[in-house]
Amino acid sequence: MKQITFYSLILVLAVTISACGAQQVPTVSAADVQHTAEAAAFTMVAQTQEALPTSTPVPPTPIPTDTPLPTNSPVALPTLDATVPTVAPTSSGGDPCATRVLSYSPKGRETIIRIANLTKTSVTVSVYLNETAGAGECGYRSYTLGKLGDVVITDLVQGCYNLWAWSSDNKVHVNASGFGCINNSDKWTFEISENSIKFTQ
């Protein structure tokens, strides 16, 4: 009896052990693998799309028109050779010629004036024609002359002229003046040095 019980116990143990033993590994179908791969691929595409920057719409192209664009074009001032005429200085006195710009076609007997800059810097020259007898021409003109430069003026008339020249150069200081009266159509010359303006024919 003891033996039967022992065998019974062994049998129960064997059945229990076999029941708890290794179970068969479940198999996955090919369709399940394919669906899993597709789901993973769709997830990656969606995440990639989310990471892309949003596209900014391109602004519309302006339609061309025949209307010209506005420009900032300065009005050209009359010039002679390398000269730059400027506005006449003002005066508080009663002289009407002190604030007048000398005409570029003055009335009177014509002459030729050359202004020569003998200095080593550019200068501004103010030319003043005293009122002429008969024609009543008078006024200022200004010119800028480069270093050792000159200008020949062919649209002036005979009369008496005052000239002033100055520079803005800190190294070569020019502050000069001169005077001369012209009584014929020959070419007359005003030579500018640092301290004076010499009048010659």
C-alpha cells in the first residue's frame, strides 16, 4: 500500500510537471508582420511630416506698370570747365549787387578771364563784378578749383572785378583776395596764392 501511494505520488508529480512544462511558442502570421511594418512606416512618415517647417506662401509678384518710380534727381547747375558755381553770399547793406548772381549772358563788351590756382589745395573762388556803366551788370559767381587747377571764363564782360579765394584744408591754409579792372577783350588772368590774388594781362 505504501508502494502504491508512492507511485501515485510520482504519477501526480509527473502529470503536474508535464502540465507546467514548456509550452509551444505561438507563431505569427505573415499578414500580421506586414501590418505591423506598415503601421511603423506610417508612424515614421507622420512624425517626419510634423518635423518639417511650414511653408511660407510666396508674396505676389507686383504687376508692372507704366508709371515711373520717383527719383531724387538734383537739378543740374550750369558749369564752366571744372567749375562749380554756387549761390551768391548775402549782404545786409543797400548794394543790390551784393546778393545778385551774375548772369551767364551778361550785357556789355565781352572779355576772357582766366583764374589760376597756384596753391597745393583746392579752393573756392568768389568772383564779384562791380556794377558796369551803361549796362548795369553786376553780381557774384563762385567756382571750385582743384589743386594747381584753373578755369577760363568766356561769358564775362569788361569791368572791375573783386576776387576772394579760400580753402577748407587744415594743412594748406588759403585766404586771399585781389582786384582788377578789365578794359578790352584780351584774356586777363587772376593768379591765386595762399595770401593774395595777382591780376595780370
